[in-house]
Amino acid sequence: MVISSLPAKYNRKNFQSDLLSGVTVGIIALPLSMALAIASGVPPQHGLYTSIFAGIIIAFTGGSRYSVSGPTAAFIVVLLPISQRFGLAGLLCATIIAGLILVGMGLARVGGIIRLIPYPVVIGFNTGIGIVIAAFQVKDFLGIEGIVKGSFISTIGQLAGALNRTHWADAVVGVVTLAVLLIFPKLKLRVPSHLVAVVIGTLFSLVLGMDFVGSSVKTLGTEFQYKIDGIIGNGIPPVLPAFAFPWNMTNIDGTQLNWDLDLVKELALAGFTVAMLGAIESLLCAVVADGMTGSKHNPNQELIGQGLGNIIGPFFGGIPAVAAMARTAANIRAGGVSPVSAIVHGVFLLFTLLFFGQWLAYIPMATLAALLLVVAWNMAETKHFIRIVKVAPRSDVAVLFACVTLTVLVGMVVSLTVGISLASVLFIRRMSDLSGNKLVGDQPSEINFEHSDGVVIYEINGPLFFGAAQKAISTLEQVDHEFKVLVLELSQVNMIDMTGIVALESLLASLKKLKIKVVLCRPAPQPSQRFKAAGILPDQKSLFIAESIKEGLEQVKATNTDPF
């Protein structure tokens, strides 16, 4: 198989750069993949499976040279309800459905359209997701027991009444890890801060668990178990997952999916949601990567690659994968030049799982929570949020706050739907404000043609689409009809849709009844084509089309009846 976005001239030096960057990103992805899986409601190894299988497949088949794919924070608010309701098996089936939809979107070549989602909508739901993720991590960060995962409001309510149950040892490990994550990058060393933070957090955990301190800390090993050939182990199984059909899988609680039409509908809706979010996140990540490198990705091929990764990954335990912004940026900064670095990142995780999997059990839950708190902060894009509030029009700010509020309180699906709808309505209103008409006068300076007061000349500006056509044309129907010829100067109308055509036809029909002649002057190419298709053609009696005002009035004057 040929990697779809591999550079034409790929040499040994390029491979060395990709090898180094791939290992660097793998170190970053190792704890994050596990933390994101836990936050999504599934055991941590499924995050690694996602980065290994889906990540490598997407690197082979995607359309972005620099993107690194795997589980991401943006999916947490969508995946957690799915896993809570349908278990791991249901989540994997929804992932396959999402993959099929993504492939279909890529084949339908809609990649360019997905990227047109308004900026306030993107920042709004990113900020909302960041707030929700942060709230969900407080439990593990402080070592609080007895918090049941639920909605944002439910989680906040439980935390408010449980802060007095904070376990000091977990909180110390969490604070130390968070401090390392915030301070270490300022030293500008080449060692990934995630690795340093995990190592230091784990060492603190081990020290606190020693006899002379005697305060144990929750770890992956204490919170998660696995069974292989009847033998129960703690933490993460140090073996590759076996190929399995997700729809036949048994969930952790021993249940299986009870397939019926209602289940199919619910999983299909969940898959559609995952696909839409995956498409948006992946293409936004590719755009950012293009901006950092000066490259250009193939959006439709990227959707196909993301789809294939999400179709195949679940057969090996992989949850939804998407291009990860932070890992992609780290890949570029580390010197990655091709998808080979993303493949190396997956191979590194595979190697770690097989040979060091048993050591991962010592990683504290508070350390993983601290990692996700930093991810949540970055996800919230606070600087961009504040900038929109300060700079953007009030309508954009309203869309921003609507998306944040809905994401936090209701869900990302509603947030995205309402946000795009609001932004679309505001766009239509703004375009309508740009379109209109104005009275030029009865003797415009650009022509030297004498005529009586029986001629009125109006200039129409802006596109005549469904949001603007009625405003621009309906006012002409209300003009005092004490004239015999109406000239419509159309050179500034670069586009007209069916609503504009119908509005114009209505105006022409009204004026024809009043025996007022109309001249359509200098129509642009697109409106001219639409006029011909709609049958708006000159009849040399009541309707004339001309390349200048003078020419049009001469045509009118040449008719048998003198309108002047």
C-alpha cells in the first residue's frame, strides 16, 4: 500500500526526522490515549488500541501529511453517554457506523463544505467541551470517591457536596503533576513535558504508598482489571487484542447488545454525531497543520482515511479516532515531514504495550486527571474566546455564548446544530443588509442622453439570493408609479437565485399591468444565464435588456409608442 500523502521525494534524512518525531508524539500520546479512554467510559487499553490501529490506518490512507490521529478530548462529551448506555460493544458499533459515514462524505466530496463552519461556533463548542472535561476530572484529581458519572449539572452537584472527602495523597500527586505540566515547558527542553509529568507523578505515588507514609494512591492497576485465559491481572493487558466482531462482544458487566430496530436507530444517530464531529475536528486540524507548514491537504481523502480507520479500528477494540490537534502540532514541531511519523507513533505505542504494559499499572489516576485538565484548558481556547468577546459583532458573541451554554448544559449535538443555525440566520441577515437598491436619478452623469421625467433609474447592489431578494426588489413595488420607464442597473448583482428570480418576475408582472416598461441594464454573466433559463427575455414591448442605460432607453424610444 502506498501512503496517500507521502512526499514525492522521500529520503533517509526524512525518515530519521519522522522516526524522532514519531517517538516524541508516541510519548505524548501514551498517557493521553489511556486518560481519554477512561474519560470516555471504557478501560484505558482501548485508547491505546485506537492510537495503534486507527492511527496507523489513517496515516496510510488520509489526506493530511502531518496529522496524527487517535482518541481526542472533543469526543468525550459524545462518547461517555454512548458507553454508559450501550457499553463498549455499542460504542464500537457506533464507531463503525461513523466510519462508514465519513467514507461516504469523502466519496461525495463534501470535505470543502465541512470547513465552512463559522468560527464562533467552533470556539463556542470547544470552550464548552473544555469546561465539561475539566469538571469530569476533578473526581480523580482530588481522589474523591462515590461520584457517579452523569451530566455536567449532576457532576457539579455531587462534587459540591463531596469536597470534604478529598483524599490528600491523590490531591498531592495531582497538584505535583499539574505543576510539572505547567512549569516544565517553560524550560524549553527537548524532553516532552507529558513524559516528565507522568514519571514524577508516578514516583510521588510510589513514595506516598510506602510503609513510612502509608497513604495509597489510586492507579490504573487499582482501578482496572483484565482477564486473559482465566487469569485476572491489574492495569492494562500486555498483549494485542484479538480480532472480534463488536456486535457479538460481551460488555464488562456480562451483557450483550439486544438488537432491534430501536437500537439500530439510536446507534445510527450516535454514529452520525461521531462522524460529524470527527469530520470537523480532523479537517480543522489539517487546516492548522497547513498553516504551520505551508502544505495543502486533501480534505476528501482525509475524510476517507478517517472513515477507514474508524471502520477497521473497532474490530481490534478501537474507539472513535480523529486527528488530534495537540499531537499534530507536536509532530510538526518535532520535525515530522510525512505520515511515516504518525505510523512510527502507532508502532511505538504497540511496542510499549507489549513490552512495558505491566508497568503502566503504576500510573496514578490523579496524574491522568491532571493531563486532561491541561487538555481541557487548551481545548477551551481561552485567548480566542476572549478575543471574540472583545472584537466580534454582538451577534457573533451571542452565537459564541449560545454554543458554550448548550454544550455544557445540553450536549454538543444540540450546540452544534443551534450554533450553525444561528450563524446561518445571521449570515443571511448580513448579506441582506449588503443588498438593496438606490435611486440614481433621471439624468445620470455617465450618459449624455436627454429624456423626460418619465424615466426612473434604480441601481441594485449585492447578490439577490433568498435572504436579500425580497428586500431589494419589494421596495420597488411600493414606489410611486408616476413614471413610464423603469431602468434597473444590475452590474453590481453578481448572483441571483430562484427566490430572486421569482421576486423579479413578480415585479415585472406588476409593472406590465401598469404599462410601465422595464430595462434590465448590464446584467452580470450569472444573472444573465438565470434570466435565459427562467424565460426572462426581452420582448421589445415591455421588457428590454441592454449593455448600457443609453442603449436601453434608445430601444424603448424606438418602439411604436413613445413613453416620454
